[in-house]
Amino acid sequence: MEPVKLILGSVDGQLIFYTVLALVPNLLLMLWAMARLSREVRLLKAKLDMTEADIGLLDQSISSLTTEFQAIRKIENEANAAGPRTASAKTAGRPE
């Protein structure tokens, strides 16, 4: 109990006032920095969401192209299976 009385006896109101006064600018600076970081985090999250949406659209486009190319390859394979056309058949009716 004696050390507590010694500490409280040496601390006066003026010392507490100046200590708090010295800490207020630092507190305000920290709050400002946190608000700014929070805003930047929100902006980065929005950019990330847009990037993910773009990646989704690219994935859909690639899937569509793959489907179209598969259809084209299927048609080509069926044409090749039916028999290759000769050069004379390809150019029949055309003057050389």
C-alpha cells in the first residue's frame, strides 16, 4: 500500500493534463491513419472483386471458344472420315 501512495502522491493533476495533452495528437494521427487505411482496403477489395469478375468472364469466353472449336473439329473429322476429296474434285468446273 505504501508504494501506491508514494506514486499517487508524486502525480499531480497538472502532470496528468500535460501527459494527456501530449498523447492527443498521436491518438488523432493514429485514428487518421486507420481511417485512410480502411478506405484503401475498401478500394482494393472493390478492385479485387472487379478482377475476379473479369476472370470469370474470361473463363466463360474460353469455355465458349472451346465448345465452338470442338464443334468445328467434329465437322472436320466427319468430313475427313467420309473420304478425302481429290484435287480434281475440288477444282471441278473451275478454269485453271
